[in-house]
Amino acid sequence: MYPREEVSRRVDAFHEAYYYAGLWRNTTWMGVPAWKCPLDLWVYQEIIHQTRPTLIIECGTAHGGTALYMAHLFDTMGDTAKTSRIVSVDIAERPNMPRHPRIEYLLGSSTDESVVARVRERVRADDRVMVILDSLHSRDHVFAELRAYWAMVSPGCYLIVEDSNINGHPVWTDYEPDAGPGPFEAVADFMNENDRFEIDASRERFMMTFNPSGYLRRKA
Ligand SMILES: C[S@@+](CC[C@H](N)C(=O)[O-])C[C@H]1O[C@@H](n2cnc3c(N)ncnc32)[C@H](O)[C@@H]1O
């Protein structure tokens, strides 16, 4: 309908308007805040249904809305044995976090060695593991998370780096912990040193994603 550059310009303008309105803070799953773009949550559903992880590691829980969403996806997918589960890590506990038999919350920094070790203990030999990095969004923290967690991801499964849209891709943030080089730059540096993953741009096909270049698939 429009030339590619014009589509890109319009999508970026919508992305900026959407982001600066702070709508992601007012997005809920079953009444629980899920700090995500709904288009990305739909992509999560497609990835989880297609790749069938049995363990999802989420760094950065916030209110637990995304953890609950993924637990409900597992319920809907007919895992009656409840073997598929979510381990979610955050430095802060919030009131009224959703309780669900599939969700385990761990308290601590996602890059703290003892926390990484506790997460690794949860991985069973026959698990198919997916990892989501959605905690502190500085380049250095995300890069450290990538180094700490990539080996836990199973071949064919995804390592999702959230909020690579900040620092001008296309939005910016002046919120101090997130200002400056962020997840996008961490992914670029990680891809330069690790050849086990490919960026799956097909996961960006809904045009607007908070995770540009952030859907990494571990090669088979
Ligand atoms: C963007 S929010 C997570 C949103 C959540 N994944 C969701 O989808 O609703 C980022 C979270 O990371 C947490 N956080 C910040 N630094 C962290 C760290 N070093 N380790 C783990 N979590 C951290 C914050 O407390 C905050 O709850």
C-alpha cells in the first residue's frame, strides 16, 4: 500500500505515541498488570504453542501478569500433569502477586551468581527451556544476563530480550536506570560473540514490537 520507508515511518510514529502514553503500564492479564505490548504477548502465545517449552525462566517479574498469562497458556494447552512451569526472578516483592501452581517466584538479582545457580537447579535434564530477559534494561546488565542464561535455552527454543526498543529503537527513555545503551546494544554485542542463536525477525511481523532484534532462537 505504501513504500516500505513510509510504512516504517508510520509504524515508528505509532510506536512512539503508544509508548509515551505509558499504555504498557495499564495493560493487564486477568486483572494483573503485565507490562508488555499486547502484540508481543500474542507473539509469546505463538512461540509457546509452537516450541512447547516445559520451563520458562523470566528475569523481571514486576506484578506477575506475564507469568500468570504464560501459566494460563500452559493450562489451556492441556498440560494436565502440570509439568510445565515458570520460574520468575525479581529484586522486589510486590503485594498481591498472583499465586498459581505453575509459578515459582525467586527473590534476588538475576545476575547474582547464587540466583543464577538457584535457577539452574530448576532445570531438569528433559526440560525444553525458554528464557525471557525483562529486568534492568541497561546494556551491561542485559549483556551479563545473556551470558548467564543463554546456555539454559534449549535448541529450537527462544531467548527473548525485552524492551530493545529503548535508546532510540525507536523510542528513548530518560528514566535513569534504563537510560543510555540498553537491550538492543546488549543483543548486538552478544551476537558478535555467540553463534548459537539467530535473530528471528519473523516474530516482528506485527510491525510494532517492543523487542526489535529481541527474539533470539537457539539453533538446532
Ligand atoms: C519491566 S519490569 C518486568 C515486567 C514483567 N516481566 C511483566 O511482563 O509484567 C522490570 C522488573 O525488573 C526488576 N528488576 C530490576 N533490576 C533487577 C535485577 N537486577 N534482577 C531482577 N529483577 C530486577 C524490577 O523490580 C521490575 O519489577
